Amino acid sequence: MLKRYLPHPLLSLVLLVVWVLLVNEISAGTVVFGAILAIVIPLITSNFWPARPKIGNAFAICEYGLIVLWDILVANVIVAGLILFRKTESLESKCVVVPLDLTSPEAITTLAGTITMTPGTVTIDLSADAKSLLVHCLHAPDPQGVVDDIKTRYEGRLKEIFE
Amino acid sequence: MPFIAELVISVLIVIGGIFLLIGSYGMIKLRELLPRLHAPTKSTTVGVGAILIASMLFFWIERGHFTIHELLITLFLFLTAPITANLIAKAYLLRNVDPAKDLPPSGQGEGWATFDPVGPDGYDPSEEYNPEKD
């Protein structure tokens, strides 16, 4: 019964909170309309995600978020430096392959998004069996180092959160 | 408004402006599409972030009402930027790149999804899209 009408309780909660924050006031009307959205949207989109992803404890998620935020800050300064002070020809742009240990689609999506937002790397593609990511580096004199960095810094933590 | 608040807000706006400028300059300076993708996905996040924080502080201190809209904008930006970058990169791969010559092998049983969409269980997403069928 609950599973049928609330296929993703966490998604419903997030939608309700985001709606209240968007309207920026807490009143009965806002909460009721938010609740309607929170029930209807998961129902009509539930075909796209039949499985309910397992999400780990809040502490691990906060730690991951802070690490990613810090890396984004550092990434911005590094990439800004590369753009301003390096000749375009001297940049060693290349594609590297990151083999994945993660299996859940949500975890892989999060990892791909994180890679795109952090130091000089953009996720381009996924292999058809979802076992490796193709990552483009703006400046990578040491491709293996980039792969190791991604695996230890992000993938291990995501594995704890999602699996 | 106290002087220190003015100072913090103006510094944040200037930092944001500088990063946005560098991001736009990177779009011109880098000559190929894939390196070019790095400029807008990186430098703009801190640029936009700094300006949004400045806006939040300004309305909080000067007008006295606390809004959280800026944090939501940041959240939506973080959700959409990687997806846009990924779609642009995939379109570029499909049109301009030869997977046998220009890309490293995936090291697994299957190729890259853009060129070899058939998964290990034989599922081919392109079969679902067939405009001539009906």
C-alpha cells in the first residue's frame, strides 16, 4: 500500500522541502501543494526508476559533499591558472579510462557528475556494460595518478554511501 | 550596513566576476571542443557561487529577510552542469571521433556506450526509437 502510493519516500520528502524553499514561506497552502507535488511526481516518474536506491548514513553524505565542495574550489583556481598562464599547445589534454567498482546506477551517476565538477576532468562516456568511465583531462602529465585519485577520493566513499 | 559586511559582499562579487571572466576567456582561448568544455564547467561554478552568496548576504543584512533561493540555484546548477557537459561531449564523440583510433579501449567486454549501445544482456536502447515503425 505505502509502496504503491509512495514509491520513493525520500524523493517525496526532497520535493516537499524544495517546494517550500522555492516559495520561501511556510504556510498551510504551501505545504499542502508541496505534498501534492511530492506524491504526484514520484508516481508519474516511477517507471524510470523501478528500484529504490539504498542511501547510506547522513554523516558519510555530508563528508562527501564537503570534500567535493572543497575540490571544486581548488579545481576552479587550478583551471583558471591553466587557462590564464599556459600556452594552449603545452596543455597535455587526453582521455583516460577509469575502471569502476561501483555497480548501482545512482552511484555511477553521482561519480560521473562529481568528476565533471572537479579538477580539470570531464566525464565523456560510459562503457556499454557500465564497468568503466571515459574521462577527459584538461592537463594530465600523469594519467594513472588521475585515475588513482578518482578511485581513492570519490569512489571509495560513494561505495560506502550507496552499496 | 556595517563596513565589514560591505567589504565581504563586494569582495565576493569581484571574485565571482573574475572567475566568470576567466571561464569565458577560456572558451575563446582553448581551440578544441573537449578542452573547451572544461572552462565553462569549472570556473563558472565558483563565479556563480560567489555572486549568489553575495546576494544572499546582501538581502539578509541590508533588507533583513533571509532567502534560501540562492542555495537552490546553486543546487540546480550542480545537478544540470555535468549533464549538459556530458551531452555535448557525447554529441561531439558521435560526430567527430573514430572510436577505434582516437579513444582508449574501455578495457572491458563492451565498447563505449555512444558507439556500442548494446549492453551485455543484449538490450539495445536504439531499438525503442524507430520513427519509421508507425
